[in-house]
Amino acid sequence: MNVGGAGLNIAWDDLRFFLAIHESGSVAAAARELGVSHVTVGRRLANLEESIGRLFERTEGYALTPLGQSLLPGAQSMRAGMASIHDVLVDRSRARVHVRVAIPEPIGERLLEALGPFLAEHPDLVLDLLTGSRLVSLTRREADIALRIWRKGTVPGEADVVCKRVASLGWSVYGAPALVERGQPPRWERLPWIGYSSRAPFVPARDWLDALPSAPRPVLIASSLLTVLSAVERGLGVGIVPDMMVRGRALVALTEPVERVDVWLAVHPRSRDEPMIGRLRQELERIVSSWP
């Protein structure tokens, strides 16, 4: 800004003192509005006037001089511009962060039970859970984080993806109390069996089933774990379900775990250091590793 031929740089911080005095009518009132001492306001006005010229007449209150009148519209425009910039920055700081997490069906229910406190602590997070039988690709950036169930002794492979084994989960045969003879060894050929169809993403304990001396009598097969669990819970038959999903349900275990599977946490290296993804990844690892 050029005033009186001199090259001058007037900061917004100086002009807000000018506006506060004009709109409040006095140095004391401007000091209260700005939350500073009246000495500070007087000093800032004196410095500004020394740089560019007199802005106020002190006859009755603080009336604008012709120079002050000329500066007023520009100062008001600067205030509006600063308010707009502030709003943009506030909105940006409040922007919600979407993180996509692919999870297998068996752990979805328990995961949701445990994630409540974390979501409450991060109101800016939108958690996008991807479930289903299709293996979501992190390499193609279809998700940011993936929890994957894999048979023990194998490692889920995908190029350029970092994997870490975080838990080992057991699957056992369960039945409703009315269907199971307590204290008696199961006679598998007499028990109605709830099984998994070939379309299921994971068919547990195939080797165990093949080794039985007498095959169970299937009455229902399903491609969904939740359907199998629901049928077992309703007494339609016995079936193999994850031990962790039985908590809180009135089911009786007929076996020790007939299969154990590993849970792997996978993330693409380029996503690993993003703040929200990093915090969520650590929380998922903490939750899953605490499961028995």
C-alpha cells in the first residue's frame, strides 16, 4: 500500500485495532473488545498513525479523519476476507476422514463391540467397513486396512502389502442345549448337521470332518457364517463356528477347537504413516490381539 508516496506494509493486526476503536468509540472499549489493555491499544494506534498519518480526531470521542474515512472500507474488506479464511481453515480442520477397512464376516460382530470408545474419541473419523467373500485388494487401493483370516501356517500374499499376524482363533462344534446330550460323547451320525456350502469363503475343519468315523447328517448348508450360527442357535442342528462368536449365546461346546485360523492385519506401505490410518491400525491390532 502506498500512502503519501512512502512504500508501506500495513498488517491486518494493525488495522483490527483501528476498526475496534472506530466501532467501539474509545480506546478503553476497544481494549475490552480485543481482550488487551488500553495501554496496548493506545500504543498500537500511535504506531499506526506515526506510519501513515492521523486516523482519528480526539475532540469528541474518536471521529475519523478524512484519511481514516478513506481507509475504513478497505479495512472492513480485509476483516471480511480474514473471517472467510478462518472459516475455511476451521472447516478443513473439522473435515471428516474416511478410512476403509476390509473385514471377514467372523470377526465383524466382536469388532463392532470393541470399537465404540475409539469412534467416540475420533468424531472426525468415518469408518467404512467392507465385508463379503471377495478378497479386497490393498494393492489396487480398494481399502486402506484389511483384517484377513487365513489357515494356520500360511501367509496372505499380495504385492507391496505389509502383513502382521495379530491373533489365532479357534473354531469348535456347538449345539443348542435342547439338542445336545450333556456329558455324553457326540454320536455324529445321529446329530443334524449345519454345514458350509462350497460357496462359503472359508470352510472350516475339512480334515477333521473327513476323519470322523461316521459322517454327520446334513440338514442345512449355507454360504454365510452368520446363517450357520443362527441355525445352530435355533436348534436346527450342530455346526462349527468361531469360539469368540459364542460369547453371550446359549450354546454348548461339543469339541475342543477342531481348527485354528490366524488373523492377519494388512496395510499398504503408502497408507501406513497417514495419521488416522496409523491410529486405527494400532487400535485394531490391540482389539484383535486381546481375543482368546
